[in-house]
Amino acid sequence: MTSLISARGLSVRHGQTEVLVDVDMDIAPGEIVTVVGPNGSGKSTLIRALIGLEQAATGQVTRAPGLVIGYVPQKLFIDASLPLTVRRFLSLPHRVSDAEAQAALARTGVPGIDARPISGLSGGQFQRVLLARALLVKPRILILDEPTQGLDQPGTAAFYRLIAQVRHETGAAVLMVSHDLHVVMAASDRVICLNGHVCCAGTPRVVSEAPEYRALFGLGTGGAFALYRHMHDHDHEADAGHGNDPAHPHAAHPHSCAHDHA
Amino acid sequence: MTMLDDFLIRAALAGVGLTFATGPLGSFVVWRRMAYFGDATAHAAILGVALSFGLGMPFYAGTLLVALTMAIAVTRLSRRGQSMDTVLGVIAHSALAFGLVAASFISGLRVDLSAFLFGDILTVGRGDVAVIWAGAAAVVAMLVWRWQRLLTATVNEELAQASGIAPERERLFLTLALALTVAVAIKIVGALLIAAMLIVPAATARRLARSPEGMALWAVAVGAASVLAGLWASLTWDTPGGPSIVAASAILFALSCLIRARS
């Protein structure tokens, strides 16, 4: 089957910095693909380039003609100067009926919040409203950039179950960026491990055993616990006060894949 | 058409006509934080006034052309990595300065200049009223036509792009609407106070509205009330028209702050 979105030799620059180098990837109808990678590895840039929000420096992105994308951005700030209820937000840019809007909200686990102003929602509620809006366009592909930010652990698990269910019912493909490695590995058909370039890609099993992936996330020890510990380090790298765990010195983590592309 | 012979009726028609454009457009200016951008475009219009007098062009056409050129130049420059704030600061004041310098070379305009800086609503003729209503109608038609797309791009450009909307194009429509509004508003409130007609009624409307559409309509109502109140004040106390209208809208804004904000 022809792919919904494909990238060939895609490179993206931000000023002088090469954020993405020579990325090849395809998303087939109905599959769940997850992009993983450390902070600053270009995950969001890749998503944005695939949607058409970033210009390719070289290479190209091809989207299937008339492809309907349901997009859930990483963060969305809605200025309080704009009076916007959840109901009105769901009707952008295409007007939907009240029944459709209510059904979508019920499905994403936030029933009955139609009349609430969007700027007063909690992070978790807002994330679900964004998903409801993405589903209302009847997408052939859902694109989610770290969709579980602001959700607690049960919320995160429920969110991924919902995604799997949506895929099952509508046949929509799903492309997401995620930090929830341990959950993602189970929920995806394919995983793309990114660090400026595609380090490795394949089924979760293949990727989790690939040396490139272990260089980034594992320590060669394998196991969910090690993965989790490592992710924890990554999440707090910007925190200057974060002490190094002697058992996990940062210097021991090779940060790029085997080769350097600078 | 004796009714239109009355300067006061003409002034009221011109001012109220203008608010049909400034209400919805001003709402976008508030939502997208374009206040300074509106100000810059309006200041540039003074250069347009001077050029159209110097070159013998029709006044509205010259003003529209320069306002549009400025607005597009600002958008282009800011995309080249200059901070929007700085670009606007440079362009707005340069255009105003060059406009004032250019105007000083044109005999006759020197005397009239204050009419373009502060507006002279009580002297608008029938032709002006027609141009203002046509300009406002064009702005309203454009905004209604693009409403859903403009609103989506205002909420979030990425969401818009993912839905197949080009945010750049929507921004261009707003820029065009702004230039058009500036060109027709300059005789009413003057270049220095046009931005106030955009922002103050919309900011007042925010306190009263629960939806984007409601805010746009309230902004029209508040703007129209300001025009009528300002004209009345101008007649009663012999104060300048444009500033009186803006002062009236500021008082309405202050009153709206007493109302508890909805949503």
C-alpha cells in the first residue's frame, strides 16, 4: 500500500544548526508509529516537517493527496483575550454538530465540558479536548506530539488505550512522539529511534535490541527498569541541581549514535 | 438628500460605518497582539497622505498603498529574524517622520496636516461617507469570508497548517484589511488614534463576550456608542472630534472594568 506520509533524505536546519539529517521514513495506513529519542534529537522538528510546518533544507516530504491529518500539538497556548469555549474550539476550522462534539468529548473522557472556556481547563482536560478536536476531522492519520504531557500515570495508560481503540475502530494511522518509553514500546507497531538522524527503526522488539537504541536509552543491561532510570536522567538534564547518580554517570552515556554528523 | 447635507449626520454615518470594520478587525488585533502593528501601519499612512498630495494621486488610494506597503514590509522584515518590536519601532516612526518632512514641502498641506494626524470627522463630505462605507463593507466581507480560517490560524498556526490552512495567507488578508481600515479611518480619528479605535472597543467587548463572534459584535456596538458619544461631546464642549471619540471609548472601557469578566 502507498504510504500516507513519506520523507526522503529529509534535512532541516535551524539557522546554522542541522536539526535533522538525511531522514527517510514512511507511514503506512493504519499503523502506529512512535518516534523516540533524547531531548533535542529533533523529534518535534520531524513531526513539524512532516506536517509542513518546517521547510526541508534538502530532501522532501510527500503527503498523500487530500490527506486529512488530526494533529495534537505538543503545547498550545490560547490567549485569554480570546473568549473561546470548548464547543466553539471543536468547530475550528470545520463546523461540527452538537451531537458530534458531545460524542467526541465523551469518547476522549471529558464529557459535558462543552460550555467551559478553553483557557480555564487543566492540562489533562485540554489534552483530551485537543484529541477530541483531532478526531472530529475524521483523520486518516493522527499526529500526536507528546500527547500525554499533563496526564498522570493512569491517565497516560488510558490515553494510549484510547489511541489503540481509535486506530482499531477508524483504521487511522497514528504517528506520535513520546517520552513514555515503557508504554510506547508495547503500544506501537513500529518505533523510530531518532537522534538528529534515524538511529534505528523497526518493530519495538527489533529496536529495543538494536545497539544504537541501547547506546541512547539502555546501558546494555536491558530491562524496563534501566530504561526508566535512564529516561529519568534525560528528563532532568536541564536541572543544574540534579545530582549525578554515581551508578549512572552522565559521561558514560554516549549521546549520539556511533557516528557524529556535526 | 437634505439629510446628508447636515454635517453632523454625515459625521455620525462616517464614524458608525467605520466601526463595522474596526469592531471585528480590532478583535483580531487584540487576539493576535497586533496593537503595535496597527499603530505602525497607521503612522505610515501620514507618509501616504503626503505622497498622494505631492504626486496628485487620489488621497484614499495613496494612503492605502503606503499603509499596505508598510504592513507587508514589516511582516517581511520580522521574518528575517529581526525582532518584531524593533522593526515596528524603526518603521513606524521613520514613516511618520518622513511623512511629516514630506508634508512640509507641500504648500497647503502644512495647514491641513493636523486634520490627518488627529482626524476631522466634522468635515467629512458625502464622498468620504461613501468611501468609508465601501471600505468598511470590503473589510467586513473579507473577514466574514475568511472567518473560520482566520480564527483557526489565530488560535494556533500549527493547528491551522495541519488542517490545510496557510497561516501566512490569512495574515496577509488581515494585513490588507488593516491597511484598508487605516486608509478610510484617517479622516475620522486621524493617524495617531486609529489604533485606539481598533483596540479600545475590542478590549471593552472582551469583558462582555463569551464567544469570538460575540466579541466582534460587541466591539462594533461599543465603537458605535463611542462615536456617537464623542460627537455629542465634541458639539457640546467644542472639543476635537477624533480625540473625543477615543476618549469616550476609553471611558466605556473603564466602565466595563467594573463588570466582572465573563469566562
